[in-house]
Amino acid sequence: MEKDLPFLKIQIVTTTDTIRSKFDILEEFRKDLQNTYGISVNLNETIDGHSLTIQFSSKNLYLTAYERDMSIYTCILENVNSGYLDLEDYFKEATLIQKPKQENSFTFDKNYIVLKYTSNWKDPMRRNYQLTTRVDKLFGIQSAIEEVEDGFLKFYRRREDFEDSKLDNLSRKGWEKWFQLKGISLNSRFALQFFEIVEKRKLLKD
């Protein structure tokens, strides 16, 4: 048995959701995580409130969880930078999202939800978040990351930004749902080019 096995704890710091309780949000999130990663996720109640906990059975399993989507995000970034994926096309076709006025316009107030991710191994988390939040900003997803001593805080401005984060981004169905949340037709130029790229590189599992 490996020593100092990685763990992950997820808590809701604040939320403006007036319909669902923190418990309900976490329970839905727990199911999404289990379906996406195929690992056991526990919903616990402590003096600090409810939290999700994942105890990884090996360091390799933890690395796999945080590195599984790095290739597809790197691919997206490369094709945006090369101009093959045109962000102007994306924002013209998106009916449910607006182009950000400036890259650094996000502030940390008035968020739909703020989550705290606590772990005893932050490096894989940091590498993943640095890449994925960079891509999120390009596509007008209003989220941000702040590193703290024992983990990271994740800020999601709108509910749809949080829902985005729960989709399986190695699944074609997950990306189809992602486009639908933006109001983009799956037959649009941007969506067709996107799936052409990721399927050519065999980055999706289905």
C-alpha cells in the first residue's frame, strides 16, 4: 500500500441558489463525478457541513483523474491559437452566452457558487486548472480559481458555468450538451469543426 495516498474533499463555501439545498447540489455533483470518473465519491456530514470526499487507492489513479482531459484542452487551445477554430464564429453562433468584454473582467463577487477543493497533493490540480480555466475564459465561461494553503477555491459566476464544469469532456455526449448549453447547433460550422478535430485525434472515448 502506498503511503500518503491522495484524497480530495469538496465543500460549498457559498451559493446563491434559493431552490436547491447545499446537500442537494452536492448529491447531484457526487453522481456526476462517479459517472465521469468511475470512482467512489462519499457525501459526508461534519461540523463544517456537508462535503464530498474521494480517497484514491493510488497516486496513479489521482493523476489519471486530473490529467484525463489535458490532451483535449491542449488540442482546443492549439486550434484556437492557429485560427482553425474561430472564436468569432463561436460567439456568432452562441445564442445563450456573450463574448466577454475583456479577458480579465471577472471579479470574485456575486457568484452562483464557490467551492473549496482540499487535497494533500496540489500539483496535478494546479496544472489542470491553469490550462482549463485559460480555455474557459476564451469561450466566455465565467469561472475563476484561487489557490489557498490546503487547496483551491473555484468561483462560478452563473449556474450554467457550474453545470459546464460537471460535464464529461471526454465524451461526445458531454460536449454535445456543452454546445446546447451555449445555444449552439450541433450542425453549426464551429461545432462540426470541433468534433472533426477531436475525433481525428481520437480524444473522445465514445
